[in-house]
Amino acid sequence: MAKIYSKKALASKDLKPNKEVVSFILNYSQALTVVKVQEKSFEIIAN
Amino acid sequence: MADLHTPDALLVKNYVEGNEAALATLIRRHESKIYGFIYSKIADRDISNDIFQDTFIKVIKTLKGNSYNEEGKFLPWVMRISHNLIVDHFRKTKKMPMYRETEEFSIFSIMSDDSLTIEGKMIVDQVELDLKKLVEELPEDQKEVLVMRMYQDMSFKEISEITGVSINTALGRMRYALMNLRKIIDKHQIILTN
């Protein structure tokens, strides 16, 4: 039988992005509005 | 929680219709897999965080602009975006992905369990290390498929979706990767055994 030397360690299940990053993404999502006018789309970020 | 059983496609639909909480659920559900995938290529926490953030900024813009049309394939789609951003990153910095020994990161932290010190285990670790070095010698496209298949346990279907090539091409790259590995092993008369 062939030996398997590859460990599935490269993509560890415990790795997670920083909380700040996730929080930024969620805030960005809430602030962003995309408006489509004819062929063009405009991004509006609310403060 | 009901969130756990809601399919991705429905969460995407809810998010497009204005339910911001659906995005939080999608991120929570897939953050480990996406971040782990990015980190496996980048090996730097800060840059991985940046790429993770840029990935979701693209996701948000696409979803809010109603340009998303791949229902039911949310994760492969996001992985594909992050894969493209990783390629952009390496293109910008003009260097290939490499695992370097640094103060915070030791190659042995992902290669072995320090508590095991028996000789056989050491040999296996050495073989794994040698094999990793050999894998680094492969052309980028072949290495990518081999790492995704053997180290990240992805199916060829997932690999083809993430890398943007057909399943047959991915299979071909895997075949050539293995053939080239054998060639390198023969050429240098390396003994991989324990």
C-alpha cells in the first residue's frame, strides 16, 4: 500500500479572521448602497 | 438556531432583499474555510485578513449590485474571488508562495506534533518536510492542484471551480504533478520511506 504523507494541516479549521475585520465588513455592508442608473452603477457609502 | 439550517442560496436571497443579518450568518458559516484557504497560500495573518476583507467587499458589491447569478454555489464563488485576489497579491509582490521560518512561524508547527518524539515519527516528519520541498519545485499550476487535492482534501470539482479550469485540466495537472514529483525523486535519488 502506498503511504500517505500529506497531512491536512495547511488549512486548519481553527483559523478565523480577526473580529475587527468581520465587524468592518458588516458595517461596510450596512453603509453601502448600490444604485443602478441605466448601464452604470453608483456606490453610495452612508456615514 | 434556524440560521444553521437555512441554505446559502436563501441567505443570499434574503441579503439581496435587505436582510443584513443574512450576511453575518454567511460569514460565520464560511469564515474558517475561506480564511484557512487564504492563510494556506499566504502564511501571514495580517495579509490574510486584508484579502479576506477585500473578498467580502467584492461579494457585497456584487450582491448589492444584483450581479450575482450563481445560486447554490456561494462558497465556491467566494473562494474563487479570494483565489483571484491571492493571485493579484503575488503578482503585486512578485514572489511565489513560500513558507519561511520566522520568529512567529515555524515550519514544524504545521508539520508535526511536538509531543511525539519516537524515531518512526521523526522519519515520517522528515519525509513530509522533504516532500513539501519537492512540491515547491513543481510548476505553480500543478502545485496548486496537488496542494488543494492532497493537503486541503478538495474534490476535483471544487478545484476546477476555484481555479477556473475544467475538471479534465485539473486532473491533467494532478497527473503531471505526480509524474514530475517522481522525476525529481528519481533524478536526485531521494529515498522517501520509513
